[in-house]
Amino acid sequence: MQYGNAPKNVDVEPVLPEKQVDQPERTGEPGSIEIKRPVEKKEQPVEVHIERPKELPKTETGEQPLSSAPPPAAATVPVPAKSETYRQIEQILEDDLFQVYQAMDEPTKRRFRDEGEKTTSKIEVILQATKIQVKKILDLIKNWLKIIPRINKHFLTQEAKIKTDRIIALKDNQK
């Protein structure tokens, strides 16, 4: 091999990086170099022990900070306090429906009760506006009463109108 201006009979050894531990060894043949590679060291796994305190430290107010642990299965959700308007609307909606409610099966009762609470909340929001949307209140009550199984269409319309009129009167009395 000839490199640049090097003489023909001179063997050129490659320059190895300084990091390499072993030096190249020459074998018997000219021009051949055998390189021994350094043995790779296997890293030993490091064990990490994290100790968790049994009790979280208390803050200055004496309360414990929230932990990242999941809440218990039977956690209770705080129910917001019902306003006086909400209770009055609820009373108007449930008037004359006690016997109908008692005749329902459990899943229907649950659905009727949940939808009644949503309807009451929506009506309360509508009543807080400066302009009352009577049609919207009437539609909310009709949709809620449609949950009742085998309800007569005329009874539903009549009952929804009566309840809407009473709710509007409630708003007028509050002024």
C-alpha cells in the first residue's frame, strides 16, 4: 500500500483512537492488521428503594395535602345547596304526580327523577334571564313528562301548560 509520498517498503500502521485499550497486533502477513476489540462491561442493575411516608406531613393549617392516591370507592359528591327558587320550581313540577311516580318501575323512577332535576335546573336558569322564554319552559316540561309510560298526549299537554303558568306566576311574584 502506498499513501502519498510514503516509501514503497514502509508499513503504515493505522492510528487508533486513544480511547481504545488494546493496541493492534501484527500478524505474520505483511499489510494485514488484526485489531482486538475491548471487552464490553455489562452494567449491573441498580436497585432503587423509594420509601413513602406512612402519613403525609400536615400543612400550617393542620390539613393534610391531597395525595395522588385514587379516592375511595364510596366517595360522596357534595350536593350544592338548592336555592329557594329551585325548591319552588321542584314543588310545582312534582305536584299531582305522586301516584304516577309510585306506579313506575325502579329504572323509570330513577330516569324520571334525574331528568326532573335537570329540567328544574334549566328552568331556574331561564327564569334568571331578563326575558322569559315561555315556549322553552313548556318544551322542557313536556319532554320531561314524556318519560311517564303510557301517558295520554292530552294529559301531557294540559299538565305542561298548567305547570308552565304556575312557574311564570312564580317569577311574577318574585318581582
